[in-house]
Amino acid sequence: MTQVTVAPVGSLCAGLGEGPVWDDAAGLLRWIDIRLCRLYATDLATGETIFRDLPGSPGCAALTDDGAILLAIGQGLLVMSATGDLRPVAALPPGMPGRFNDGKPDAAGRFWVGTATAEGHFDCALWCHDSGAGFSQRLPGISMSNGIGWSPDRRRMYYVDSVTQRLDAFAHDPETGAISDRRAICSLPGDQLPDGLCVDAEGGIWLAVWGGACVLHLSPEGRELGRVTLPTPLVTSCAFGGPAYRTLFITTASEDEDDPYAGRLFAADVGVAGMAPDRVRLP
């Protein structure tokens, strides 16, 4: 990959930016601020970002099949209408540890979302919500559930439990959602943690690295093909969007008041297109 130019979008600094998803119908990038409890909407043409305050700390956001926005807050899933009204649609069974963190829908409209705790114990899980069957636990023994994505043919799922410092791959059945054959394909060194991820239309994986000031471009086997370097260390997630999904949007977090780029949203042309985001199927 040739040298990539990365540019900040607008001037907003998030506390903990996360979960970007391109809303093609609105022409906006939707993303969240876990620390400030906000849902952002950024206009790529102007760089302007507007926000809505949320009733709790969001873990992720997704688009629904009827044009609304699904938010994972605490241990519940809520749908936000165009007017900003929130409607609860599902919650984890009582007594489950952790709060929702990163998540995405699959091509069948099921919503995959994992939990995490501040303590980092391996007592959390990756969950899958199907509109007809509710929540099912797909992976127990998780510490900090994070990035998730699928290959273009949907037969492979990529997944991050950040504390393990690994990116794992699974065999995935797109019809049933069953996963199997878990294996590590990439490990990070030192104090670097894998965070959010996305997959491009050619099958390449783009992995945000917390503490690494970069997004890694990986092959489906986990081999490094290149990297996008950021001017701030706490890189949290990434997603393709914009016209023809040719722009890689990258979110970051702010823990250094002397870093002018901490918490900023960035955009880069990485020479490959992404895929339109899948949408959550609601009853």
C-alpha cells in the first residue's frame, strides 16, 4: 500500500469516539461517544458534526432495516427514531455481567454485540440477537468484547477480545449464524490492544490499534499488508463510507489534553472500497 494521507474531519474532539457507520440514505457518518454519552452525525462535505445526548453510555450503533438507528446502551437495545425518540426493544437476561461494547449486524439482520467490564475479568460474552428468538450467547469467557466483521462471502467472521491482544477468525454459516473453528490470525505486541475493525470489498481487514497510533491492513490470514498511521495513539475503530464507500473513517479517543488530535475523527483514501453496512432486522 502506498503512503496514505489521513486528514481530520471537522474540529470536534470526542471523549471516546467509537462505532462509526455510514448512513447512505442520510449522507452522514453516524458514530458514538462512549465517555460523553452521545450519538454523533457528521456531514462529510462540510465537516460539521451534530449530536444527540443519550440516557447512558453507548457501546455501539447500527442502522435498522426501516431506516432507524439501533443503540446498545448498558445491557439493553434501543431504537432511535428520526425525531430522537428512544424505544427499548430487547435486554440481556437478568444477572449477566458487563455492559454492551462493540457490535454489528450480520447479513441476515441478526445483531451481534459483546459485553465488557472495567475489571477485565473473563466473565463476559459475545451475544447474538435475532428478532424472532431474542438473545443467545455465542461465546462465553470474554473479557472485553470488541471489533467484529465478516468476509465478503460471509463465511468467515473476525472477532476481537481486546485483552487477549489477538484478532481471531471463525468459520461462519451465513444462514444459521453458527460459528466454529476459532483460531488466532494476528497478535499485537507490548501494550497495544486490538479494537474495532471493518472488512473491505476485497476481503482485507482493517484493524484499529489502541495504543498503536494506527489502523492495520491485514490479509484474511492475518498477514500485515500495510498500515494507516494516525497522529494520535488511541485509535478505536474504523468503517468505510462516503461516495462508493471509498473513504475509511477512523475514530479516536482523548486522554491527553495536550494532544490536539486526540478524540478527532479522521478520513483516508486507502485505495480500496468498503461494503455497505448490514442492517438490523426488527420485528
